[in-house]
Amino acid sequence: MKTLKIGNLTLRVPIIQGGLGVGVSLSGLASAVATDGGIGVISCAGFGLLYRDSSRSFQESGVFGLNEELRKAREKTSGKIVVHIM
């Protein structure tokens, strides 16, 4: 496969994972795609539900969930990770 260039970013594998929504596009999938040379995507959809026990409000739970998933992804890969916010 040819490399993909986006601005000054060059991807070894021309794959950008889609934002798959509630509970699917999390750190595990995103970091696997990024480790293999593509762009991994963490989707924020539903973080307020997935992390509802971490905070008193839906909004705070969502922010906490995003921070947690980004932290986990950074622990697993040095590849490219982006966030899909609907």
C-alpha cells in the first residue's frame, strides 16, 4: 500500500479508523489501529453513560471518560490517535 500524507503527517498504512460510537471506538481499538500505522479514533459518544459512576453529572462523566480513554491509549501506543466528537 502507498503511504498517506495529510499535511506534514505521513501514515505508513493509509487507514483512518471510523468513529464507531458508544463503547466501540475506545482506547483498545484506537491504539491497535495506531500501532499498526493508521490513525486510531476514540469516539466520545456515550462517555457520560460508560463512565456514569465516576462523577455526579453526565457532562463531568463524559470529560472524565475522554481523559481516561486518552490516557489508556497513550499507554498502549505512540501512534496517531484522534478524537471523534459528535
